[in-house]
Amino acid sequence: MPNHRSNGVRDLHASFFYKLMGFWAEQKLLMVMVLLVTIVYGLMVAPFDWEISWLPRNPVPVDAIPDIGENQQIVFTTWEGRSPKDIEDQITYPLTVSLLGIPGVKAIRSNSFFGFSTIYIIFKEDVEFYWSRSRILEKLNSLPSGTLPPGVQPSLGPDATALGQVFWYTLEGEGFGMDELRTMQDYYVRYALQASGGVSEVASVGGYVKEYQIDINPDAMRAHNITLPEVFAAVRSSNLDVGAGTIEVNRTEYTIRGLGFVRSVQDVQDSVIKVNESVPLSIKDEAVVSLGPEMRRGALDKEGAEAVGGVVVVRFGENPLQVIKNVREKIKEISPGLPSKTLPDGRVSQVKIVPFYDRTTLIHETLDTLKKALWEEMLVTAIVVIVMVNHLLSSVLISAVLPLAVLLTFIVMKLVGIDANIMALSGIAIAIGVMVDMGIILCENILRHMEENPSRGITLQMIRESAGEVGGAVVTSSLTTIISFLPVFSLTGPEGKLFKPVAYTKTFAVGSSLVLALALIPPLAHLFFQKRNLRKKTLLLVNAAIAFVGLWAAFSISWWIGGAAILVAVVKSVSLFLPESWKAKVPVILNLIALGFVIVLLTEHWLPLGPDKGFVRNVIFASSIIFGLLGVRKIFTAYYGPFLHWALDHKAQFLVIPISIILLGAVIWLGFARVFFFVPWTVEKFMPRQPVVTAQHIHGPDVKGDAAPPSMVQADNPVRKTWLWSKLSHTFPGLGKEFMPDLDEGSFLFMPTTMPHASIGEALDVIHKQDIGIRTIPEVESVVGKIGRVESALDPAPISMVETVINYHPEYKTDPVTGNRILDGDGKPIRNWRPEIRNPGDIWKEIIKAAALPGTTSAPKLQPISARIVMLQSGMRAAMGVKIRGKSLEEVEKVGLEVERYLKEMPSVEPASVVADRVVGNPYLEIDIDRKAIARYGIKIQDVQDVVEIAIGGKRLTTTVEGRERYPVRVRYQRELRDSLEALDNILVPGNEGVQIPLNLIAKVKYTRGPMTVKSEDTFLVSYVLFDKRPGTAEVDVVEAADNYLKHKISTGEFKLPPGTSYVFAGSYENQVRSERTLKIVIPLALMLIFLVLYFQFHSIPVSLNVFSGIFVAWSGGFIMLWLYSQPWFLDFSVFGVNMRQLFQVRPYNLSVAVWVGFLALFGIATNDGVIYSTYLDQVFGEKKFHSIKEIREATVEAGLKRVRPALMTTATTILALIPVLTSTGKGADVAVPMALPSFGGMTIDIITIFVVPTIYCFVKEFEFKRSLESSNSGKES
């Protein structure tokens, strides 16, 4: 029956697109201007490192991955010499309480270390970064008096995050001491690099900071009757410059300065303390003055030798790649001015700045991986279009839309402020196949109209009609693709920051391709598809011009562009002199030329089998994949009609196929036992209960004297014991869950810990040995380790914490200029790795073995960026851990050690990686003052504490000003008077009337254990138990299993939590749990929106549901592909000696957010074929009236045959365009492949939609026909 309502809607759509296409076809000048602006501005802002001399470049900001750290600020406070306990009680706790009241604060984490406090204030995501800093400063400036100890001033950390640590370097120079190098770093290199654009901070680490040390002799002071305050006053008054204004002499103004700053040890020694009986007593009479190293809380080691270095931190919101470029330019600028010296052997040694971690390499490698994949996708798409459209000009038009749409996407990214990174470019990569579909549908319909009316020629009217027919389908397909990604915009936290760029760029890419397809293809088709009867001489001139342009392009742009243009010009010129029978073959020859060029170009860039297999084998392999899939499409087209006839005649039997596919997808996703839970449940429901004799019954009466009755229990379920249930449950256990697949950064961050009581000397010895051991691994390129902290608020690390950056060689040797692999004599690429080292995981195992030392822990597998992200998000230095909260440090440590023991029993947990914080493991020497004793001698508490502070720890009195350099002046007792417990006992405290009292008479010096660091969250004490999963397990599954295991131990009474103590699992898995919770809500909403878009297109619920069914079929196909990738037999064969599992990155992939994003991309394109079919079926059934079911089926088959070509073309381009992504192996492929897999698998299965949609559509029409027939018959009878 005709659907008049849908006819009206279709007419409205056709009218709109009729006018729109007519406008663009007529306004060719406007189209050319749009085209030029897109090309020029797109080249200006493209994120790739293109050198275009004639064009100013302002590229999109670039980084490896988005900054997914928390929105946090740091409050840093120093209080020299104070223990972590004192710092926590007197600084961290009161500051945390005050800062909790700031608007927008989500949580506060804090660490109290020896001498300093670090407080992390985590704000909600919607709080602006610099606004939060201003609120913190307001709060700090308005703290009530007495909140903090006198002289303590908290400061705000740099306007950056730890993820901004993009460039680490060492200063190296033979013959230079550690103190000289540190001075250069602090007062020359650091400030020079900090002046580079976009740098927030340059922090120093390693070496020795120079210090004037005044080691006083208390015996001499007592003999000369000199007190400590007198020494302090003398030192301070000896380091002073003054200004005395100006005087005028002979009409010239002179500025007067009084010079008195300390410039040498001699200046300090000669400072007078007082005059005793006309004899001046100076510092040198009471103390030994020398230059020495300041006490340090951090050190750097490079391959077993101490080093001096620094870290460059990028300011928040800046372009990391540009900042590193600025830093490198600054290094080049200052390097000639770095100091040099002549060595004893006559050689001249100059200080050099040597980077050991530079994120530029990772950024470029990541961009190159995605750039290469994008380029290969475009070439694959061009091949598909040339073969399937079989019309050279159409192929050129369709293929041209892709690079233009990518350039337009870059423009929108620049305007909107989306950075280019692995996620953003992956969004474009997974959209390539969809982007070309619009052009295919438009061009294919224009060509079909030309074939149906060859005598009519190409006219504006034909352009309007052909575009009007499919315009609605094109826009609807684009809208469903865009809407499918709306759930990503609802993600919050780290997962939102990580995947929103994907959603933005995919939306921009699809929108750009839609705009360009509608704006460019109609006018260009009208311009180039017309047959012009030009004279032969004119055509020869045109061909000569093409050849000339090709010659210029061959030398200026690329040989293949120029060569293709010249060859086309030659063929077209020769064709002018051929007979008419031969001229008809010219288009075929041109198509073959274009196809050959693109295949050669694709193979040259792709080389899927590797360069060692030779060009010919790579061409054969690439062509086999592409033409093999296109051959399958040809077979589909050839047998489509008969098979569709069979499906329409046997609808029930046919629909079993898609229903089975959907069921299989559900079983793979959730697991067989979970999907078919109702089978054993039903059996249990009707099974009789059987009596079981209990132990109580055996042992006689219970406490009440009554016999204990036998208990009634359910017998074992026979279904679960069957071989079939066990086999299917094992084969389909369900997919594991994790937050994100690991990104290969090309380096490791090894973070073990030493014993809490280890001194800096012991920690240095440990890191020396570890670095030497790690450097012996052949695959390792460089090793630089750090203990303690750099001089920055961003690095709160105790002495016991080791951070070693390990850079390893790439698997294959490459040419430093071209980047191509270097081949041996047999044509095989030369490996940098030993035969037994197959992947970076094997290198990590070697590192763990080489770094194993007694007294050190192991470490979870981390990389520099991922480690910073984990620490920013959870405060822990591992992706998984348990946070234990309690009322006392002793309790949280005790619970942590129990949790450590239980986690080591878990089969899915790596036992060596389980490490609980040793909270109370640091030895303390506490001087407990006897108040009654000091009262007897008339001594105050303050007097004793001053002596203790100065005698042992020393006190900074002043700072010298020596040009640009600044050095502290410190006073303390001589070393032999403070380096043992006996010496401490004998420290003399001045009493009443000048009496000197030994410390052991007024105080008790005792050993005790205390914290090395005190951690807290929202004022509650906390400790961590870190752990890592075994290879092949999913992090969410591991955490859930561990949580259940601990709960089981609590329920059995084996694990008892003290009152006020609790634990919670934390880490990156929380992001997966949170995102899964969000997606459970928003994915159904997105599917509902897609259905509404389909409904507004068709205005029919049955038709919309029919098209919508494609989503479920494709969804199942995605899960089937994930399951196949986890099977050891899948693609386990070799072609030309190359294993296909390695080529296509076949390995198990867990259900991560990246995979879900891939499914969302699939949902948007899964309905495209259905939209194409249903749109045309609506048109056919709206124009005719049918009198029999046979006519309905014939019309369905006829409509299907007319739409099978564009449907298979769009599906083929989507599938084939993803193959370069699936075979990519560079940095970033770890994330891109999981996002591409669902679309690849889903669209492969979705081919069945070309049968499902017509079958269900026909069923609905047959049902309507039967119902109308019955109603007409009943009307006649009445």
C-alpha cells in the first residue's frame, strides 16, 4: 500500500536537498574559495611536522596522550629538620583542615616527610585551573594567627602537574666536581631553560649544594664565655651590604654602597664576635669554617655514577612539543657558554647538557604511527573506490574528499582547542571508512542517473534529482554516526579526558566529510562529468598543460603525483589518434593506471610483510587482501538476488542466522554460564532436597540436650556437572575488564623501595648497584636513577623511594636519517634484541632479575607517563592497590601487612609485586627532656631545644650574595661532638650562672620507631598496599577477586579489622568501574536517540526497528572478533614467512573503555546499509500498488539489487580502511587497535544486514497486505 505520509516527508527532504545541491552546483566560485581556504588553512594548522617554506605554520598543540590527571593544586611547606610526626601534627593537619573549606574541593591528599609537607588539593573537573589557585592563595593569606609554627610559610606549587615533566637531563663534564656541576645547574642552566616559552619550572637534582659550614667548639666558647646568640649575631652582622644614597661631586652624582657581603671562608672567619679584655674574639677562634655540602634529600645516578641534572616542567595548558622545542633551542643557545677546563692530559673538557628522557620521541613516534595509518587508510579507500566505482573521475572526487575532510578536521580542532594526540588522531582513523561513504553514495547515484539517461547528459537538474534522492539517507547516516558518540561526552574524570578527544575528532571528521561531500561533489561532478566536444588541438594543449604540471609536481611535491599526471596526459593524448573502437578502452586503461599507481604507493608506505620480504611480495600480499575482500563482495553481488529470493521465501529459517549471531555475541561478552543461568536454576527449582547428616548429629545431643536433626541441603546440580556445560563455560568465560590497554612508551620507570631506615649513603649504594646491573642488559640503552626528590613541590619522595628511567632500544635497527629498518646481507631487518626477547615484557623481566638486591622491594611494571598518571589519580605508585585508613599509624601498618599476606595468596596477583607500606619503620632518636631536672638548674625548655637544634642539626643563619649565586651559612657543633649516642649525651647546655650541664643529666636519649612519611586523605591516616596482576589477567577481574577474597577472610574471622580501620581498593580500575556505570545509562539513551533519528527519517516504527536491528547484529560481530583474537588458533599461519597473528596484532583484548568506544563507533555506522536499503524500499513501495505477495517480493528483490552496490561499497571501504590500523605496530597502536577491532568485526558481520533489512521489510509489507486484504474481504461480506 502506498504510504502517503512518508511520500510527503520524502518530497520535503527531496525539495530541501534539491535546492541545496542546486545552490552548490551553481555557485562554483564559492565552492573553489571554500576548497582553497580548507587546503591552505588546513596545511597551516596540521599537527604533523611538515616543512612548508612558503606557508607560515601554527599547528594544533601536540602531545602523546591527553593529560588525564586530576584537577589538582599543591601546597608545599618546608620546616627544616623536623620529623614527619612534627610536620603532620603542626603543619599538614591544620592546613588540611583549613583548605577543606575551599569551594569545589573534591578531596585532599597529603604527605608529611622529613622537613617538608606536601598537600594535594583535588578539585572537581569543572573548576578552572587558575581560579582554584587564586582561592588557595586567599585561604593561605587569611590563616588565623597561630595556625602554623612561627616562621613557617606555606607556598603554592608550580602551575603544572607531574605529567608536565617532559624533559630530563644531566650535566656532564669530565674533570668537573659534583658541586661545580650543581652550581652551574642552579644558577645558570636552570634559569636559562626556565626562560623558554611555556616552561613552568626547572627543578634541580643530584650533586652537592655549596654551604658555608661553621662548626663551633663548645669548649672554646665556654672558655671565652661566648654564648650561641652572640655567635648568631656576629655571623648575621658580618653579611650585610648597605646603601647610603648619593652625593654630588663636581656636578656628578655618585651612588654610595657599603660593601659587606660574605664572599669567602676568610670573610666568615674574620668576623668578630666580641672583645674580651681588649682582645677581639673572631669566629675562627671558636669554630672551624669551611665550604661543604648542604644536607640533601635527593641524588641522581647515571649507570652507576653520581650525576647532576634537572627536569623541565611544562606549564598547564601549554603545547608540550613546542615547549620541548623551545628548550632544545635554548640549550643550543647556551651550550657554547658552558664552562670548560683543560685536563691534565691536555684535553679540553666542556660541560654538556645530555637529555635522558625526552617526550618528543614518544610524541613523534605516536603521531607518525597514526599519520602512517591515516595515509594508508586513504590509499586503501582510494583503491576500493577505483575498483568498485569503475569511473576514474568519480574515484578522484570521492578520494579527494578524504584528505580535505582531514584538513578541515584539523581546522576545527584548532578553533575549538582540541590537542592532537593518540586519542584524537585515533578518532579520525576509525572514521575514515565512514567519511568516504558520503561521497560514494552521492557519486554512485549521479553515475546511475547518467547510465539510465545517457542521452540526457549531466545537467544541473540531474544533479539536483540524484542528490535529492540520497541526501536524506546521507544526512541520517551521518547523524546516527555522530549521535552514537554522545555517550563519550558524558564520561567524567580521567576516562572523560582520555576519550572525549576521540569523540570530538570523530564528530568533526564525519561532519567535515558530510559538508565537503554535499558542497564539493555536486558542482565538481557537474563540472568534470560533462562531455565536451573540444577540438583536437585544444585537447592536446590541455594534456600538455597537465603534463607540465605533473613534471613540476614530480620535482616539487612527489614523484608519484607527477608521474601519474604525466602518464594520464600521455594516454589521453595518444587516445586522440586512436580509432573509435579503441577509444572506448581508454577509460579502462586510465583506471588501471590509477589503480596501479595507488597500489604501488600503498605498498611502498605500508610494507605489511616488512622491508625484508621485498617489494614484490608486499605488493602481492597487499593486493591479495584488498582484492580478495573485493572478490567476496563480487560474489555477494552475483549471488545476492537468488539468496535474497530464498530468504524472502524462508523468512523464519533465515532469521535464525542473525538471531544466533546475536546470541553468540552475548555469550562471548557475558559468558555462557551467565547468559544461560536459567538452565541450572530451573533444574534446581524442581530438584528434591536430600537429607545430609551433620557433624552435630554424629556427636550426639546439642547443648540443650536435644538430638540435632539432619540438615536438608540441595543436591549437586547435574547440569553444571555435564561435559557440555563445563566445556562451553570454559570456552566462553566472558570478557575480562580493564580501564585501558597499556601504551608502549619505549621506556620503563622502575620504582622499588629500600628499607625505611636506609640512609642516603645506603640508598645511593643500592641505586648504584641496580643501575650497573640493569645497564648490562643488551636491550637497555640508558639507565638514570633517582633517590629521594628533586627540588620541586611536584616530587614528594622520601630517600627510600627509587625512580629509575630505563630507555631500551627499539626492536629493529633503523637508519637515523630515513627512519627505515637496516637490513642484513640476507635482506632481513637487524634486531637490537636477543632472540629470546620477544616483547617489552621480556625486557622488564630481565630488569627485575638484574635489579634484585637484598633489602629492596620489587616494583610494579610502570612507564614514565602512566606512572605519573597513576600517582596523580590515586596517590599510589602502582595501577592497583589497597588504601587502608585508620586512627593510628601502628594499626594501618598492621592491617596493611595482613592484606599483603593475603594478596600474595591470590593466583591472579603477581606475588613479588605485593608491597605494603612499612609505615612505622624509621628509627628515631628522641630526646625526652626531664622538666623537673631542668627546673633544678634554672633551664628553660626553649634553651635545651635551641642547643639540640643547633648542636646536631645546625641552623641556617644567613645567605651570602655572590653575584647571581646564593649560598646558606649554617652553624652547628663539630662532627665529632654529634655523631654518636655518647657524644649526644655529653652535649652541654648552659644553665643558671654560666653552669654547663651535660644533656644526659636533664634529658633521656632513647631509640624508638617512627614513620618515614605520614600519609593522610581528608585528615584520615592512610597507608597503601601495592600490587600488580599476572600477565594475561584483567585488572578489574583481579581487583574483584581480591576484594572477594578479603571479604571471605573477614567472614571466616581470619582477618579482623581493628575498630575505626577500613580498607578500599584503588587505582586505575576505578576509572573502568565509573565509566561502566555511566555507559550503562547513556548507551541506551544514545541508542534511543539513534532510533529517533531513524524514525524521523522514515516515520514508521516497523521500518525504523528494522534498520535499528543492524546495531545488534554488528554489536555481536564486534564481540565475535574480540573472541577470535583471544583464540590461539586464529590466524595462526604464515604468508611468505610472516606469521599473521603478529601482523594483525592478534592477542587477547580485555573489555576496556577503548573497546567500548570502538563499539560506540560501530553503533553509528551499523545502520548505514539499512538506511540506504529502507530509503529506496520506501521510495519503491510508495510509488506502486501491489496486488500479490509475489509482487511484493519481486519489488523487494529489485530494490535490493539496485542498492546492493552502494551498500557493499560503503561496507567494504569501512572494513578495508581499518586493516592498516589493525596491522600498525608503532607507538600508539596499543590503543588504536582495540578501538578499531569492534568496527572491523561488526561491519564484517553486518554484511548480513543487506539480507535482514529487505527480509523484515518484506515481512512487514506482506503482513500489511494480508491485513488490508482481510479487511477488504470482510467489508465485502458485510
